[in-house]
Amino acid sequence: MGYLTTWPALRRARGFTLLELLVVLVIVGITMGFIAFNALPDERQQLHNEAQRIALLMQLARDEAIVRNRPIAFESGGDGYRFLLREENKWLGLEGDELLHARSFKRPPVSLSIVPASVGESNPMRIVFGREPVDKPFVLTLASAQVSVSIRADGIGHFTVE
């Protein structure tokens, strides 16, 4: 008799149907796709992040030039950029440096332009940070496809991304 009374209780405690599980999986899949799509930075955001990194590294290079009492240069091409140290009469790459080593752009090619042009008129573009704390102000513009971001240097060590 006890067996017959527990059987209806077990029938009522059934699990989810296949249709209910499929609906939940579709909703979770759409939500995950939406989150993944929004989590990926767009081209403008990636270029802005790259400009922020370059601005901080330029500030560090400027400070290092003053501390080392030797010029340090920022040099860039379309695929990447690097920092150089002036040793005697030649520029040497800072490959062993933990922060000022050569880097590639996340989404090459990136074109760079500078105003005034006299600051970085060599080819490849080179901006030299001297031993003096005051330098010429400039605006370095990074452009990729339809977006551009500028780094503004005020000449006394402040670099801002616009």
C-alpha cells in the first residue's frame, strides 16, 4: 500500500522538458553573444588605448633622458614603434629595457603624423627627448582606417590623449 501512495508524488516531481531546456539554452546563447560582442573594444577604443600606452611611455622616455643625461628617441613606422638611446654618435635600441622595448601596434598599419613637422621630420619618424626638462610642444596623431587619436605634448612633460 505504501508503494501506491508514493508513486503519484514521484510523478509530480518530474524534471524539465526538452523544449524548456532548449529555450533556456537559446536565451543563454543570445546573452553570451551580446556580452562577447560588447566586450570586444572597437577600433577607436583600441587606437585610444594604444595612444594612452604611447603617451605614458613617452613621458617615461622623457624622464629617462633627463635622469640618464642622454637623449632618448621615440621612433615609429607603420607596424610598430621603439625607443632609442643615443650612445656616442649612433642610436641604439633599448631592447633589453623592461618598459621601453620595441612594440608592435595591435592593429597595423597605423599612420602617424606630427605637428609641427620639424619635431619628427626624419624617416622613419623620430621624436627626440633631450636632457633638458623643457622641449618643443607637439601633437602626434595616430590614424587607422577611419579613426584617429592625438597625443598632445605641452613641452614640459605632460602628455594627454585626445
